[in-house]
Amino acid sequence: MSVAFTKEESSETAAETQLPDRPISPHPNLVTETGLKAIETELAAARLAYEEASVIEDVNERRRQTAGPLRDLRYLTERLRTAHVMPAPTAGGTVVFGGTVTFERNDGRVQTYRIVGEDEAEPKTGSISHVSPVARALLGKSVKDVVVIGDQELEIIAIA
């Protein structure tokens, strides 16, 4: 095997393992205390994964195994740096960041969501991002207020 072939292979492998950065949202990075802890936990896990992959002897395999953790480290470090922890909501009667809102759709479905930061939002488990259309429409509203999103009307029935 020639040295030129080895270098070409390494160059190709390096190009394959340079993953593009995860996109950073242009919106303010608002987080709850729980969201901040989740970012810190994910960052620690990414550091550990990178350290474990860094000891792999084969350079090409090491590049492949460190690519994901390196990308996550860049993303999570930036998200931690820009995180703005919001105070826990108080019983104020309006929909706020970190609060939970229950609303009824005009088709009769009742849904409950907690409004949180982008990185901690999981609609399937009951949390939505503060920049989602539903959250933006609901923020600042009170019980019995009705908001329109597309062809849906949402009436707020409870705020916690």
C-alpha cells in the first residue's frame, strides 16, 4: 500500500467524519431550572463520550467515534453559554414561561402543556417550546381567553 493512498484514505475519512454543526436557534435561549440541568447533564455525557472515543488507537475509527460527541459539545456549550434561566412562575392568572396551561380546541379536544425552552420541549410528554405558534399565542392570556391558530380556536380553561 502506498503512502499516497493512505493519506487519501485518511483525508476522505476525515471529510466523512466532520459533521455539520447542529443549528442554533435565533430566539432567546430561555430555560427553566430543569432545562438548565438537562443541558448540563447532556454536556457531561457528550464530554464522557468524547473522552472514551479519544483513546481509540485507530485514527480513522477515532475520528468516526468522536465526530458526534464533538458536534454535541459545540452545540451544548453554546446553549449553556447563552442560557437565560427564567424564574419559576407564580400564581398570576396568566400564561407564562414555565407555567402549565390547559385549553380546549373547537373540536372538543382538551390539551395541557407546560411552556418551556426549545431544548427541553417534548410535545408528546406535555411540554412545548415558548417559540412554538401555540405557546406564542397563549403567552400573556388568561382563563376563558380564546386564541385563534390557523383554523383552530383554543379556549384557555386552566392555568397552573
